[in-house]
Amino acid sequence: MKRQLLLISAFALFGFNVQAQNYWKYGFGSATGNLSPSSAAGLASSDDGSHVHSILAAPQDQQIARIWTGNSNVSGFTLVNTGTIGSGSRLLFKTPSTTSTSKFSILNIAGTSVMSIGFKMKFQAGTAADYRFVVGRDASTFNWTTASGGTQFSNNINFNDVNAQPAILMMHWNLSGGTYKLSVREKLTVNTPTVVSGFKTLDPALNPNVSFVNGGEYNVQIYANNSAGSATYDKTDAATEITTTYSIAPQSSHIWVNGIRLLYDTNNYDFFDVGNNLAAGAALNAFVFLGYNATSNDAQVYFDDFIYANYLTDLVPLPIKLTSFNAVPSGNKVKVNWATATETNNSHFEILRSENGSEFNAIATVKGGGDTQTEQLYSYMDQNPLAGTSYYQLKQVDFDGNSSLSKVVAVKSLLEKTALNVIAKPNQQAVEFAFMAENSGTVTIKVLDLSGKKLVEQNIRVVKGQQVAQLPFNLPKGLYIGSLQQSGVSSSQKFIF
């Protein structure tokens, strides 16, 4: 899934501007190896016809994935399959141990005044490091020969707290003693950062359930609003499935870590940088990770599974965006319905069923849409549902074998365990028996007259679940009794032939 780039074309959410919505995912492929140039230099993955890096995966919608290696950080970037985040390869980033700064950035994004950006990160062992993540606007023209441009996002200029920055959000992780302190720039300061700091440290008392440590794995999501007015977005809690609408103040950002929204201050979730030089409404079209130089830097961090949208939306780290999933009784059957808004690398769905809600078995496979940008509607008719209440779940499977599960839905069949429905079919010279088989095995169906005399009888093999069977019958018109015997229990129903 993550090797693809997913685009959604639709109308923008903003009434003043009709613009295509873009939603894409970026991973690092499956190749491994050293990405760093031999000295301080940059390289770019995107294909302009002649400049392509052999193993750094290229985005597929004109974005530019770029690496800048500092003087002392020749092996600062490698693609590896170690670590536990994501799948396939992920980027291993080592901060420079002496001079200069290293960067990984994605540029040339078709941005709007808002950005939803998510990624996975894992801090590795180490005693010292300085990492920064910045969201903002890159206004430069990219030079393919030097893999560089004219702003902090596209060249070797650093982000700090003493200059106006083309950024709406700057996060700063500083490692000391195995624990990373997270700060966010909130103001432009004088050029004496040792005296006046423009960074606000995340208050652990306000955010007691979020800490950054070596070995920790984090799913980071950022919702940035650079418009002149407030903006909203919806997020659905995975455990409760409750959807909540959140509001972001103008030119502010919300930060989520492992499903927890960070507090900037008491009752305030809006992170605001008064020192940036972005005009309200300016498009956010770039983001960058920086590894700052320090003499004793030795820590490492993994990055993978980027998800981006140029509108505010719940970032779903799945190969499909499932918009609905339900199961409903349909006569003596159960119909399972689901819909997707987008699909990436989607091979197929497996329909799972359970009689107790915990132990599921696959009952059918439905082909997926592969890569699609438009809504897809699916359905499957369970011809033989279980007696009473059944539980259904959807398993989505990628072409590379990765899978994910939907929520569980329950449905009660219209036929109970002992229910029997007898239908006369004189044109076919038969009587149809529809019933629920409690277990696989043999059942007996009969037709009796009103005195109880057996007129016709047949033993049939059944599998557990809903059954439909026909018994040959060719007698005069009249009132008869259809009978079913299974597991020592008899059921009967009168019918007119």
C-alpha cells in the first residue's frame, strides 16, 4: 500500500476557492542502502527526466523528495529494513556529530492554506541529538543540478528562533539523558537565544500521557491552518468509533501523538508561531526534518509512512478509506454492504463471519479496486447465514500481503434456529423448504396430509446456516403439512398446494 501515492479529486472544502483535493501517501519502497552524498550536498528522488536517485522512492504527483547531507554526516541517511515501524524500508536518520545540518524534505506540494500531515517515527538509542520538524511554504525555484533551492526547505539554511521563518509550525526534539524534550517555536526572539528562547516546551503536567524516549514509536499527526479564519476537522476515535469535530484558530496548528491531542496551554490546543513570515492564506507546500549539528550527537531516528492532505481531514493510515460497512437481513439471507472513498494497492476483501463475535472465519473473497480515486460500492449476499445473530468483519488485503480489519457489525437473521418456511411450487411439481440448519449433517424433510400420514420424505445433507431445499411433490390441490426434523427437533408448517 505505502509504495503508492493516492490522490482524491473533488471540490475544495472552502467556499471561496474551488480547488482539487489531494490526499497521498509516501513510503520508501523496498530498496536498502546509503543515500548520503560523499560530502555536503543534496540529492533529489523526483524524476524530471534526467535526475533520479536509484533507491530513494519518488513521489508520483510532482512532489520532490530531497535529502541534504551535512559535512560530517556522510552516512547520515540510509534506507534500512531494521526497526519496527512501517513495512518494507524506512529512512534511518543520524544527526551530524560536528558541523552542518542534515535534512529530509518533501517539496513542490500542490498546497492550500491548510495541511494535514502524518508520519511514523521511532527514536533509537543515543545520548544526544537535536531534531526539528517544520511545516510551511517553500517559495524557491528548485535547481535539479545542485538539488537545492533558495529557502530553508530546499537548501542548507537552518530553522531557528531568531529569524522570521517561512513556517507555521516548528517542532524541536532535544535529547538529553535518554529522554527527548519536545518544544514548539512560539515567537521571534532577539539574537541571544541563550537568554531568550523562542521555543515553548511541552508541559508534561498538561500532557501526562505523552513522552518521547529512546525505543519509543510514535504516530504523529499535524493539522495546520494558515487561513485568516478558524477551521475545523473531524476525527474518529478508533476504540469508541465516536467522531468529534475540532476547531483550529487562524494561523495555528493542532498536534496529535499516538491518538492524543497535545495541549499548548491550559484549555488551549492551538500552537501559534508569531515569528513566521507567512501571510494568512499563503499555501503550505513543504515540510522538512532537520538534524542539527552538535559535538556529541549520536542518536538516530526512523521515519516512515507519510500521509498528506491539502485539506483538513482525519488521516487514515490504511490502504483504503472505508466510508461505510453494514450487514442487513434480506429475506432468508444476509446482505453485507461496504463503500470506500479511496483505495491504494488494494488486492481484495475477505468477508469474515462469527457466531460469537470473537472467532471469525472467512466465508467469501471480493476483488478490490487496486488503485482508485473514486468511491467504490461493494456488496456480498450470505446465502447461508448462521442461526440467530451473526457477526461480520471486513478484512482488506494489499497486493503485498499486508492486511487490516474493519469494525465488527452484528445482524440478526429473520429466521430463528427452529424457523421453517414452506413454499408450494406446483408449476415445478415441488415443495420448497427454507430453514436454518443448526449444524452440518443430515436433516429430514417430509410432506404429510392433515391426518399426519406421510406422503413423501427425503433425507438431505446440509451445512450449518441458512438452507433452501426442494422436495418433489405432485398430488392434488389441497392443504398439506411440511415437516422438518433436525437434531431431534421437529418443526412444521401448513401450506396450500
